[in-house]
Amino acid sequence: MNLTLKNLNGDRILKVDFYERDTAVVARHLIGKVLVRRDGETAIAGIISETEAYYGQDDPASHAYRGKTKRSEIMFLRPGIAYVYFCYGVHYMLNAVTEKTGTAGAVLVRSVIPVAGINLMMINRNISSDSGNLPFSKDKIISESLKLYRIIASGPGRLTQAFNITGRNNGLDLTDFNSGLYILNSRGTEQVFENNNVTVIKSPRIGVSSGKDMHLRFFIDVKKFLNIKEEK
């Protein structure tokens, strides 16, 4: 699935109504969509492979658990807005606001499978390589794709660093192509899921001290998606 700058345009961008739903539903259906960071003729893109849903006052792990605050008020805004916050003074986290305006909700994008702009991602992640550009194309071995996923964007902090997403991007409109940060419907992802027997898995969220019993994490087996056979 080798995406090019031409097919990362805004004709398949997810609209407000996609995000204006139950947060867990949005988190589940963001799996397989394509996150794009674009600056003029430069674009970075990855297939979303892991998300987590966060609600409002009924969710003790949510920033909106205690209601609307200066930090959490963005979770009550119009769905489809980017909520980017600094976590533990270490890295940024990218979320998409969900639910109807006035109801708190957001989906954390935890990881993506890199598919375009990989050299730039590696630069952003301060990773050096003598392998050159390594997109997911038929002339490159699949194991390289798995390696790239693991080192570039297999976690929310790595993802934002690879995509150069910072607090400056907080409040961007993910439904607007001109924002330079948006999410697209993917072409062919569903077929890959079916061909490789890939299903979306649901589990408790990671790294939360409260709400541990809430199964609001959604992810896929990346090896299955890339059709990598287990060694015997």
C-alpha cells in the first residue's frame, strides 16, 4: 500500500459526522484510516493501527472527568477538532474530539503504520539509516515495514514526533484539508483486513491508573496486516 502525494489529497477526508458519534464507535472505526500531515508538497502518512476512547464525567481516566476545565474544554468542542496535549513533560499526544458539541469525548491515536514520507519521519525521530526511502512497496521486503513501524510510530509519543505534531497543532480542524493535519478514508484497507484475516481487537487501555476495567483500546495485529508469517 504505497501512498503518494497525489492520493493524499482531501477528496476522502473524514467529515464532522464521522466524529459526531459515540467515542468508542469512532475509536473502532478510525482503525485502518490514514492520518496525514501535510506541508505544501511534503506529506507524511500512516495507517491508524491503534486507538483509545476517552469519555467525560463517567470516565475516571479522562481529562474531562471533573467537568470542563481550561485543559479539558477542547473535548467539549465541535467533533473533528485535534486535541494535542503534553504528557508527563515528555511527549505530545494526538486526539480527535468526538461526540456532539457540548459532550466531552476524544480518541487518542496511539500508533500508525508508516506508508508515506518515511524519510521525513525518520529525520523527525532522529533515526539514521543507510536504507534510503523504504515505503511499503513490492520491491521492499515486508520485514523492513515491520521494523519501520516499531521504531517510527508504534506508540503515541513516537507517532507525534514522527509527524512533528506539537502543542501548536492543538485545536486544528481535522476535517479541513487546509489545516495540514487530517484523516482520510483508506482505499483497500478493508480488503487487506479480509485477505489477511485481520480483525480489530478490543482490550483495556494502556497506562491508566483509573478506569482499568473499561475495554476502550482498539488495535490490529500488525504482523497479520503486513502478512508476515510467524517463524516456526
